[in-house]
Amino acid sequence: MKQRTWKLPLYLLAVLLFGIKTYIVYRFIFDISLENSMQEFILLINPFVTAFFIIALSVWLKPRRQLTYMKWIMLIGSVIIYFNIIFYRNFTDFITIPLLFQGSNAADLGSSILGLLKVWDILLFLDVGIVWYIARKYGEELTVNLKKRYKVLALGLSILFILGNYILAEIERPQLLQRTFDREYLVKNIGLFSYHVYDAVLHSKSKAQRVFADGNELNDIVDYMENETTIQGKTDLYGIAEDKNLIFVSLESVQSFVINNTVNGEEVTPFLNDLIDDSYYFENFYHQTAQGKTSDSEFLVENSLYPSPRGAVYFTHAQNDYHSLPEMLNNNDYMSTVFHANNESFWNRDVMYENLGYDTFHDVKSYNVTDENTVGWGLKDKAFFEQSMPYLESQQQPFYSKFITLTNHYPFDLDQEDATIEKYDSNSRTLNQYFQTVRYTDEAIKEFFNKLKESGLYKDSIIVLMGDHYGISDFHKKAMSQYLDKEYTDYQHVQLQRVPFYIHIPGHDDNQVISKITGQIDVKPTLLDLLGIDDSNDLSFGTNMFLDERKPYIALRDGSFITDEYVYTKDQCFNRQTGELIDSTNNLSGKGEDSACQPYVEQVEKELSYSDEIIFGDLFRFHDFKDES
Ligand code: GP9
Ligand code: MN
């Protein structure tokens, strides 16, 4: 008779395989930055710690059930990892619970998702296949039947490992769990699965926050805003656009690096380049969006509050009380309209727009959409502007009209006949195509300006153009670094979050390129000033971009920030001009030294949390903005 002296129990094999797979994913698919050997060590152990915790629970079950549990838990775990990978490839970010409730967006993602799947992804399920195969072949032979005290030991060990992992992470990054904005930190230190559990806790906490809010929370926040952010003072431009129409164009995925730049020797954005001479152009203007993408950029402009750290605030807090730009304009006899040729429910816009006080929303139903005039995400930008004109012309004036373009959206598909420049040549199809669709949008804007002139609306309007968020994610680092001919560092990543911002006032001479550090949070107070609308009762985190005395930083949603002197991100403080690393707060912490960036770090975190408190607690319902209406 064949005698086997020792056999590896299946649950240990499963832990090993699942752990190795997870580690490979962390290391080679998620682009997680590792700054020292301690971080490398934590990243190495956490896949096994988590796998052991989840899979070793099986020893408590009867042999047959052990197999079923292991097979399914590995499959579910792998699917969770895989969904995160798909999401990561597009957004360089991890899935959050609120995102899962945005199902209505998923259906529209169609062509975008296909480009994110790769054939070799099947290998990511190899460990599952092996365990399913062995379980089938050997059945209960490889299961274990432990005495109670060994079961308790297994459980005790797995809890101990988890705690040990957490303690190491806390030593490496103090207050890890308080820094909730930076998901990469969480995944790096406690692993993807613990991160999801933690995210679920945050989710319920933010849900509960509204119920327990009573308005007193607002006192400190109002003080803070009045002292630090709502800096009062009118500029020389106050009222320059009084009673004029405000035409706001959101440029899908247009980043500043294409402006005044070339591809294969040709200008990418000839019209937008020329427009700089006739506009106020802000060359250091940052997007501050997070998972809500375009909708986050809209939220920033409409409310001068930060979008949500998790999920899209357009979904999660669409019923809150706000004191929005359209509402303030409506109180000043404007009518407000949005033009966007997508489904009205995308990003929950129909619900949110109504709450924010928009009078009309021209969604896809207002347009004649055919096979010929469609590409990628829908109606092509040129047709979009053309078909919008009759609606625009028939509006009562003064109006505020927001246009949201669509053609320059990932995956940047374009019909051959619409391409007027050559593709770029790199390993990233996304970047290669991007220049062509950006050029298309540039041409569409040019046509729109001409139409405004023909219609006579031009001279009675001011036109604001803004890039909504990045188009090229970190996933295309290599190609970007080839195009920019620079190393792609964390510093570069932050600098690439700049998006174009133009204020074009027809007939105005004193135009300038403005280099101040500005961001989407500043748009609302700036526009109100130009339109001559008193905003002294408004509460906002932005400051007028034309004021000399301004809040000294722009905060990105993950806690990174930019000041005149510094760029701070992922615990590193860089010289803004040179990109040189000055110091890393991570290495300084605990040694009594301070990073050059330190004075701002806490204020930025405080400001972001205050904004979250307003939104999660729906605190504006307790505030009287003293608008006469
Ligand atoms: C879709 C448009 C693009 O309606 O806003 O969405 P995005 O993915 O950029 O947020
Ligand atoms: Mn967008």
C-alpha cells in the first residue's frame, strides 16, 4: 500500500498560490510606489497575511465544506482583484463602495471597458484553476481535520499576523487610517481586501454623519472659511462682464501639456494656442477631481467645495442643500442651461442639476444623433455645437450656459475622416490617439466661436473654457515620459494635473497669461466677481483668481498640494520650479525634523476634511445664506 508520510494541506497550498498571485498583481500591475525596504517588506507580507486569514477559516468546516469554501472564496477574491485591475487601468485608483452604487453609469462604459481587458488576464485565474482541479482530483484527501486547539491556533495566528501587519504599517505610516484620501497608501500597507473592509466602514460612517449632524459643526468651518479661504476684496475686473451671458465650456480630458505643444512637428491645438493672446489664460491651473471625473469638475465649479474622496458626490449627495453658482445666478436674473449630448442620468446629472437650480438640461434627447455624427461616447463635438446653436439663440438673456464636450474621451476613438493630424508613435495606443481627438475638439471650439460670432451672441457674452480632468492616466507613464522627454516622477504626475483655463472677454484688451497657482475650486468666486455679483455671503474654499492676496496653495483631492515654492505628493516635498526632491516627510517623521512642506500638510488635510464634513453632514441645510429672493 502506498504510504504518504506528509502532504501539503490544500488550504496552505491555496494560501501560497493566492498570496503569490496577489503579490504579483501589487508589484507589476498596480503601480505602487515603494520608497524603502520596510515598504517593500510590508507589501510582500500582506498578500499572504490576508490570504491566510481568509482561507485558514476553512479549517473550522467539515472536510467537504472546506473544499467548497476554498474554491469559492478564491474565485470571489480573484474576481475582486480583477475588477480592481480593470478599474485601475483606466483610473489608476481602486474601487470604492459608493462607486458600486453607480451602476447606471456602467452601461454607458461599453467601448471604454473592452479596451481595458487583455488576453493574458486569464492567467490571473491560474491559482483558482489549480485549486479547483486539485479539489476535484483528490477530493477530501487533502483537507484537514484539526483538533479544536489547532483550529483556535490557526485563527489566533491569522489574527496575530493581521495585527502584526497593521502595526508595521502604522510604524511605517503613522495615522494610516486617518489619512483616508490616499487609497494607494491603504492598499500598499494593509492590502486590497482590508482596504475594502475599511472602505465599507468609512461608507457607513459618512452615511451616519448626516443623521447626527445638528449644525454646530458648521461654526468652526465658517470661521475657517472666512479667515482662510473666502478672502474678500473686489478686483479691478469686478463687474466687467455684468449682465453679459456666461458661456462655460468643459473640455473633456484636455490637459495643459498639449497647449502650445506639437506632435510630429504639428501644433496640437492651434485655435486654443491663438486664443491665449485674446484671453486671460491660467497656465498653472489644476483640476481637483477624484472618482467623479467630469461630474467632480462640475461640482467644484458650481459649489467651490471639494468633491467626495470616495465615489462621485453627484451620486452620493445629490439631495443636499447647496448654494450653487446657477442658484446665485438665477437670483440675479440669469437663466441657466446645460448642454451635454449624453444620457441625462449619467453621473446622476438629471437629479443633481435640478437640485443645483439649473433651469434646463439639453441631454442626448435634444440632439439628432445618427451613425455618421457619432463616435466613441456619442455625438461628435462639432455636431454637438452646431445642433446646440438654435437652443442657445432662443434663450432669454442674460444666460449662463454650460457645454460639456465628449469626443476627447478615453479611449480617444476618432473616424479617419475627422483626423487632421497624425497619431503619435509610442507603446500607448491611448496617448497616440489622444492628440488626434484633442485636435478635433480644438477645431470644434473654433467652429463654436465662429457660430457665436455669426449669431451675434459673442459680443454679449464671456466665454470660459476649462479642462475637466486628466485624459492620460499614470498607466501610460512610459509613453508620456517619451513624449515629454522627461522622467515621469511623482512630481511630474502632479504637474500633469494641470488643465487649461481660459477667460475670454470679447473686446477686452488687457489680456495676460497668469502663472499663479489656481484650481477648479477658485472658479466660482472668480466668475461671480467678473459678473459683478456680490458673493460676500457665500461660503467657499476658493479664492478669486485675480486677487493678489490668495490662499497660498491648491489642494488636490488625495492630499497632494502645490504652492508657489513646492509640490507635495505621497509624502515627498519637491521644489516646484526644478522638480528636485527637497525632502521626504516619511523619512523625517519622528526625528524632530520638519519638512519644508509640513506647514501646509495639516492645513490641506483640515480643509479637505471640512469640505467632507459639509457634504457628509449636509451642513448647508443649517445655514442661512441671506439671499434676497
Ligand atoms: C459623460 C461625460 C464623460 O457624460 O461626462 O464622463 P467622464 O468619464 O469624463 O466623467
Ligand atoms: Mn470627463
